[in-house]
Amino acid sequence: MKLSAFGEKFAGQTGASSLMDDLGNALNDNPDMLFMGGGNPSRIPAMEALFAERLAAMAQDPHQTFGALGVYKSPQGDSRFLDALAEMLSNTCGWPISRHNLAISNGSQSAFFVLFNLFAGRMPDGSQRHIQLPMAPEYLGYADSGLSGDFFHSNRPTIELLDGALFKYHVDFEALSLSEHTAALCVSRPTNPTGNVISDAELAKLDALARAANVPLIIDNAYGTPFPNILFTEATPLWNPNTILLLSLSKLGLPGARTGIVVAREEVIKAFSNANAVLNLASGNIGPALVQPWVESGELISLCERYVRPHYQQKVNEALAVCRSALAGTPARIHKPEGALFLWLWFPELPISSDELYRRLKARGVLVVSGHHFFPGLSAQWQHQHECIRVNYGQDADTVARGFAIIGDEVKRAYSHG
């Protein structure tokens, strides 16, 4: 089979595809695997009950059923949903937006693919532009989405050591610079994999840098405010005409609905919608239809406050206690968990690589993700890349406790024997 350059890149093994294959194969081969590696959200009974009630109501109404399943909507998304969402965001955040500032995608991942390649890559004059990540680690799903080489540039963060075996990354603004080859800045908030939340002041600095360079600031808000609001620190939502904000329904408990939301100025939304028409014809209807009443009433945000954030706040507190106990006596540090679904563990001067630790844990029935996947765009290797792992704490308490016990035992073995 002779493939194009595109085919060789995307039909071959990428970081995202190899990870997903590995996760799926591991679970199929070992149904007792302690699954602490993926990004699947927790099951929240109160939210699941609401989803079931809403689906039942939709099924009883032929008009709603047909609207959700039987028609294509605009490549931008259903206008009624977009109007309701614009009103909710305007009322909640004070943003002067309308439906013309919003578009629906089949999940945030596909939205990032379109947006990144709209701005970066090979330009009409033959030059090359890149996406600048203010710091790494960053979301691994970005890494293979560019259609050309040299697509991402990133910087090492500064590291602040905190009490309680914690640490925190910060943007190194002294090292961060934009050039004529920078197409956009992009940051996730909270960050997958680390749970880091860059401060309002840091975000304002990034916004100012982007404006000065006349490039957009793209904010990945899959876990952030105003929804699903999986945040354990204060953070103010930001949007302005130079910002492209990505929201998602996945972490409400709806990853299977594959619904992403783009908030941007009108010309960006028009370009995105045109590209979406080519790639998808239209986006899926089921996610927007399911949450439509809660968006119209504004209740979506209060549901996150009532059920989603408290659930994860309890989970992270429990996970921190278990993790600290399991790793006691080792040099391990935990990134201060300020949001998202993960604990990011750093093992300074670990005698083995994080990838080898991942393999040893997998052999013992615990699935995590090696940290080396989360450093796209760094120009030079950094030992820190190979000393970290990402652990999803969203499973039930027994799974989390058993998983961390094995992680702690394996880390102690590695420090003792290599």
C-alpha cells in the first residue's frame, strides 16, 4: 500500500494512537487492570441520572428525537443551541458574544486539528509558522496534529518547590518570545497532564504577548471555568476577540457525545465552519440536544457547582492522601493539583525512565501514562521529561488505593535497585 505523506503521518503510529491502542489492548488482555491511565471522567451518579432522565424525555418526543438523530445541522451547529449558549456565556461571564461567535465540533480534538492547521504550517508565501506552547508539559493530543514538520515550539517551565512534597510549574516569561514565525499561542487551563492552573496574571501576560504579536491566544478549557469547572483554585474565565476558547461537554460525563465548542471572533468561526463542512459535513447533534434545556435555563453551570466540582474535590483529596502514603520515604513530588482529573508525579533522579516504570506497572496490572509523551515542541531533551507519570484518580476509591500501593512499591524498588 503506497501512502501519501499525509497517509504516512496519520495512518502510522502517532503518540495518541499508540497510547489509545495500548490502553485498549491492555484492558482487553487483562480485565482486572487498574485503569489509571486514560482521561475518561468519573461516573457521577447524580449527573448520570439527569442524563438518563433527559434521554428518556427526548425519546418520548418525536420532534426532539428527529432533531437529534434524523437531520444534518449547519456546519457551525444548531442555531437554537448556539443562541442559548451565547446568552448563557454572556450572562455568566459578561462576554459580548452571539451565535456568530460560536461553533460546534465533534470533540475538542478535531477542533484543535482544524484550528492549528488554519493558522500554522506552510504559508502561501512558502514560509513556515508554528504554534507556540508557553510551557511543557502540555496535552499529548496536540503533538501529532500538525500537517507539517516543526509545528510546535515550547519552553521549559520554572519549577517552584512547595511544602508537603508538592511542586508547581510556572511560565518562564524571560525565556518566552514570539517571532514572525509564531502563528498562535496555545495553553490548556487546567493543564492536562499536570492539573496546573496558570494564574489570572499569567494568562493576562500571555494575552498581552499574543496581542502585541498580532496572533491569537488559544485556550484549551476542557476542564475549566465556566463549565465543567473542575477547578480547586480561583480562576477567572477569559475571552476577547483575540482569544479562541475551546469548551467541551466531555468532562460533564459525556465523552461519548463528542461535543466541543469553539468561542472566537466571527471571521475565525466562519473559517472553522467552512473547514468543518469539508471534514465532517456537520457536527453531531446529540450532545447539544441533550444539554439544551440546562443551557437555556443557565442551570448547566449550577449543575457543575452542585455535582461535578465537589465530586472531583473529594476524589483529589482522597487521592493525595493515598498517594503521599504510598510514596513516603521516596524523593517523589506531586504537582499541586489545581484542576482536571490527574495527579502528575515527579521522581527526581529516578534510576529508570518513566516509560520503563510505565511498563513495569503495566506488568503488575496498573495502567498509567509515561510523562515523556507530554513534552511536544521542546528543542532539547530534558531529563525531567523522563521522570514523571500521569495518574488518573477518577476511578473508585478501592481502585485508586490499590493502584497507588503498587505504584509506591514499584517506585521504591526502582530507587533501591534501578
